[in-house]
Amino acid sequence: MAAWHRDWRTDLGLRGAGVILCAVAYLAIAQLVALCLSSRGGEILAHGSAVYGPATFALATIGFLGASAGSVLVLCGTHIFDEIVISARWRASRMPHDRAGESCNSDQVYEDLV
């Protein structure tokens, strides 16, 4: 099977998708700012805080996630598929009885733990 994720078209496509996500995030945040500045966006309470509806939280979520994912795609492109080496310290280790080559029953392991 060909390495489709190493192609220059895929790189440009991912970076283009990142630019589109950044544009969507910009539009969502601009709409959020307009909503918050207008009197329709929320009612100012006596102590200065504002009460906003679910639309403001949705716009903030779209803005944050779009900007985060878009910036990663623009900066990394196909390098998001690069394989990395994990240090031995962070690898999942096997149980001590597995390292010694012993074959153990899972009930026996449970009884040893209890």
C-alpha cells in the first residue's frame, strides 16, 4: 500500500484544511465578540457579570477548537503522522511474573494482590 500521508498533495490539503479551520475560528470569535458587545448578547447583572446563552458557549468552543486544530495543521502538515520513539521509562511494562517467563493463572495473581 502506498504511503498516502507522505504525498505533497496530502501536505497541501492538510495545511489548506488548517487555514480553513483558522478562518472558521476567526469568524466564530468575531461573531462572539459582536454578540458580547451588543445588548442582545446578554443581560448585565447588578454585580457586573453577564448571563449568556448556549450560542455564546458554542461560538467560543468552535473558536477555540478551530484555532487549535487549524494552527496544528498549518504548522505541521503531514508531520502529524511522523512516528516517534517512546523512552523506556514511559513504555507499558509487563507484570514481574511475565518478565521471568513464568506462566501464571490470573486468579493466582489476584490472590497475591489481595
